[in-house]
Amino acid sequence: MASVTDPSSPQAASAPRAAERLVDERIKRTRRALKRVDLAAGMITLVIGVIVFLSTAAVMEHWVIPGGWSQAARTILFVILLLGVSWYFLRVLWPLLRQPINAAYAAQAI
């Protein structure tokens, strides 16, 4: 004979709540991990872009432009570098810092 569990009993109600808390905790951890991974990937991309820009400028100065860059050209290149880094930060990194990762996306990533 099967026994019926009273849904109002504390044991029956605590099991689903414990499972929901476990799922919520895992989703929260996954959201934090996804944010860290996205930030790390964005920073690595930024560093690679800066290295490529500076390497290209150095190669141009030493091997292509006779006498090297003038002081005005170096200043312009520096301003271009700062504008590029600022643009990348505002378009890629700032939204990651400002906005939370969607819980549905985190659950799907699990």
C-alpha cells in the first residue's frame, strides 16, 4: 500500500526549497565565472591590440620612415592609441562591468 505524503509537512516542503537553493547557488557561481572569463578575454584582446599597434609603429619608425617619427607624429600616434583603448573599454569592457550576466544564459552554460 502506498503512503501519501502530506504536502504541508516540513520535510516535503524543505526538499524542493533545498534543491532550488542549490540550483540558484550554482547559477550564481556560473554567472560570476562567465563574467570573469569574458573580462579576461576582453583584457587579453585589448593587450594584443595595443601590442600590435605599438609593434607596427616601431617597425614603421625603424624600417620604413627615414629618420623615424617626428615628435608631432608620435603625439598623434599616442592620442590614437588612447582613443582606441578608450573606445574598446567603453564598447566591450564597460558593459561587462556594468550589466549582470543573464541567469538563463548562465543556466544554459552549465
